Amino acid sequence: MIFMNEIIFLLQKESDHSKFQDELKKYTSPKIFSLDYESHIYLENNHISHEIADNSLSENDLKQIDDFTLYFIQNWIPQKFQKEFSVNNIFLPNLIEHELFFYLLPIFSITVILKKIIIKEKPSKIIDFTEFSRFTETLMENKNNVIKFPPIEKKSFYHDKVSVNFSLMKMPMNLEISKNTFINIKKITSKLTDKFLDANIKQITKKAILLVNFDPIQYEALFKELKRQGIDLILYNPRKPPITNLKSFNIVKNSKCKIFNTYDIEKSLHTEIQIHQENIKETIELLFSETDHFENLFKSFDSQFWKSIEVSLKKICITKFHDSIKNILVLTNFFSNYDISLILQWAEVGQEEKECMYVGNSFNIKSFMLQHGRFLTHTKWTKISNFTGHFPQKRISDGQFVWGKFTKEFGSSQGYENKNIILSGSPKHDKFFNSPRKLFQSNKILLATTGAMCLTADTCTTNSQLKYDKFIHEIYNIIKKIPDKELFVRSHPSPILTENAKNLIKNIDPKLQLSNNINLLELIQDSELVITFNNSTICLDALALNKPVISLQTDDWSLDEEIVRNDGVLSINNIEDCEMYIKKILFDDSFRKTVLENSKLFLDTYLVNQGNASKSLAKSIFNLI
């Protein structure tokens, strides 16, 4: 046993926990720092004393991290490389800004955290289980005093893994697979899909619209209405499977929707794609050899940190740009051979959506954005709209279909032209409005969890997520004490947030299971009350079914949202108030009635064409083409 003071351990989510446990036994009373929420939970569950590293960040630090992330993305490609990074006049770095921002933000946070820890602690030795050990070495007088244990996996872009939800013998299944595995599975199944669905795009003989990354089940009514208008549909889903069960199969078949499987075109363009990919790889190698450029970029932050992310960022850029080159060339061929009159997408900032819109623009094909969730309208988020997609400053789409008056007003405030912001309502909410109301009195309470947003440095911290956890614990304890009431938990569909929620409720009560496999509409219908966080879009789902909603507010910005200011939900930001308001809404009929009346007034302003949005949108699209 080695007895030393000033020994610190650094742990992150991706660390090798078995080696950490082995190494920990060699030291007496080392100081351990968790660098993220997941490592904190691991240490806490194993009753290992530690400090939350990001507690050291000041408000000024958080602002510096946000500002530098924006600065880096705006300046990391020198002007002299602009032409080399363009394919068919499309600038490749623009396509990955969304994912690059969310990849770099927490990494840049760790830079500041490590510096502050080491300056404060002045350790004699660091046992580093993170991927940032090269940087840690630069902060020590003697780099030999940093003992490195590489993590078992590297941080990756959000869309490098694909969530696949499907049904097997009527049993819902959820899988998370790598993007490469997803592509290989799609290659195998595409020919079967074309055959059984009669969905080969070669059969398109007239003008069609291209739907990008649409879920047929979520937009079933829209598919039907577009067919009713005589519009041919082509579904292009590079990021999610178009067919996941019998229902989605039938929706695609009945709407006579064709599926754009890219593999035949890829095969015919193989040589051209390969040449462009080799050229861009050489350009990336050349860019990353410009050490002075990157060290100057990091001068205001920490120039020595560049070496810690150089290799991983270069590898990611090669992969992402290779994907974009293939997609751009395939889409160019596709638009050359098929008469596409309009592109409809719901994720303005997504890599594949941008590829589609930019290539379509070169063929004078208009693209439209369809609002898919409740927009973040607080001024806190407007400076990062290029990454969230809420009326981005770098606008690409020619028009925007929005849910109602409030969103249109927000679009106008962002500088968008009123004539291009079209009120359609929400097609995916048609089924909620048109669903029959159940008359029985339920005893079920639905808690729909979300989680730390990771949109700015202050929403990436461990404590940001712990605020959600604290509310979840409180809600569980309250409902458990109320006779004849049953709690159901449904997590946000994000794989990370789902995993966090699953682990948390397992610790709270192993008998409590996530209800993610139950149809959301049915789950809300069967609930007496819906509780969620920070005005999540599920608020609107519940209000459309005439269910009272409590929104738990973990951050001040959420209190300034239009749904709170207009009493659309019962808003709670003090955890001490939860029990009082939950009991009041469950047992005080007059109070419940007032809450529902206020919600209805808000909903009527926020969502137009309630129950008829798909029909309205289909007519608008018909008039546009």
C-alpha cells in the first residue's frame, strides 16, 4: 500500500471502471474527481467518496466555454481551404456544425475543469482514466507524474449511434446500434422492402415530394392526406429505418410511398465517390498539419489542449465528410433523374437534411421545414439557433410550416419573412385531437422525464442533471404516499437520457419500469395527470387529450416560455411545492377545472387546425407544387 498525499484520480463516463477499482486499492485517501454525470453516479452507487469536478466552474467560465465553442466552429477552417472543402459548391464543414457543437461543448468544459483542479490541488501525482491525459501532462511540471489509463471507448457524435425501435411478434424492441451496422442492415433489407411494398423509386413517373427522415407512424395522417391530394411521396431516411413494424409497413404501402434506397446509385458512382473521398482526406490531413493555425485559435483558451483532441477530431471529420461526399453525389444523381417538386424536412440543422436542401437548391427545388416540437423561444437560445434548428440564422429552407401564432411571431422576431412562415398546425397531433376521450377515472400518474439539455455549458454540468433526478425522487415519494395512485415513467427518446432515467429509477425502485414501449397516446389517455420537465413537447400531447399537466422547471429560462406565461401548464419551480399542487390537481375539482380551462385557452392559440393539420398541410403542399 502506497501512502501519499495529494494523489488525484480523474474519471469520466468512458473510463475503464475495472482498472479504476484495481488502481484505487493502491492508495490511501486519494482525491477523486468525477468529470461528468455518469461517472458521478457510478462513484456514488459504489459508495466511493469523490468531488464533482464541474462544481469548480464559475459563471464566467461557463460563458467562456460557450463563446469559445462558437468561435472555434466559425473559424476552424482557414479561408485558403474554403474551396478544397467544397463538393459541388457545398461547403462540407457547414453540414456538421450541429453535431460538432454538441461534441465540442462538453470537451471544452473539461479543459477548463482540469486546469482549475490542478491549479487548486497541486497534486504530486495524477491517475488519469480520461481521454485527455495528454493535456493533463502539460499541466504538470513532470509529465511522468501522470499515470494514464486509456478509456474503453471514445466520445462520439450523437448520430454515430442509431436507435432502432421495432416490433417482434407484437413485442416492442429497442436497440442501439452503430451507424455502420444500421447501414449494412438497410442494404440487406432494402431489396425486400422494394419487392413487398412495390416501393422502388424507379416507378415514379410524375412530380413527387421528398420526405426526409420522417417516421411513418408518427405522421400517418399526413401520409394519407398527401396521397388523397394525388401527391407522389418518396421517403429518404438515411438516419432512421422507414419500416419498423407491420403498422409502418402498411402506412407506407397504403400511401403508395416509394423508398429511396441509395445503394444502386452508390454502386454506379463508386469510383467518383472514392476519388472525392481520397481528395478530402488529403485536404483534412493538410489542414490538421497547420499546427500554428489551431494553436492560435486556442490561444485565448489553452493552445496546449489542441493536441488532446487533434487525432479524434481528424478521424471524425474524415468519417463525416466521406459520408457527406457520398450523399451529395448520390443526391445529385437522384435529382438529375427524378422530377422532385419539393423537399420537406423537420430537422433544419441535421447533416443529411442540409445535404438534401443544398443539393436540391442547385436544381431549383424548394425545401420546407416542418415544426416537429415546441420551439425554445427564450433569448438564451437564439445565439445557438444554428445548432438547435429553431429558426437558424443560417437559413436554408425556403419556407417554414409552423404550429401556430406564437411560433410564427418567434420566426418573425428571428428575421424570417412572414409570407414564408405558413400556419399549418401539427400533423403529428391530429391523432391526439381526434382520439375518443375515455370516460373512466384513471388512477395513473405519468411522469415523462427529460434531462440536462447540453445546449450550453451550464446545461452540460452534473448538477444540471441532478436537478432532474431530485425532482424525480420527490415525485416518486409523493405518489407512493397517495392511496390508489400508480406512477408510470416514460423517458425522453434520446438514448443517453433513456439510459440515465433507467438507471435512476432502478435505484429508486427496481419494480418501477420505464413505459417507453407503450404507445404514447394510450399512455396519456390512461393517465389522470401528466408531469414533465421544462415545458417539454409532451405537454402539448397531454393538453390535446384534455389532461392536466404539471411542468417541473429546473431552470429560470423555462419560466419565461409562452406556455408558462399563458398558464398552459401548472408550472412548479420549487420542489417544496410539488406535493401541495399534485394533491390539489388530483383532489380539488374546481382547481383542476380552472387548470384545464387555462390550458385550453393556451392550446387554441398555440396550435391551429386542431385535428386537421395534416389536411391543411397537404393542401398547402399541393398549392406549392
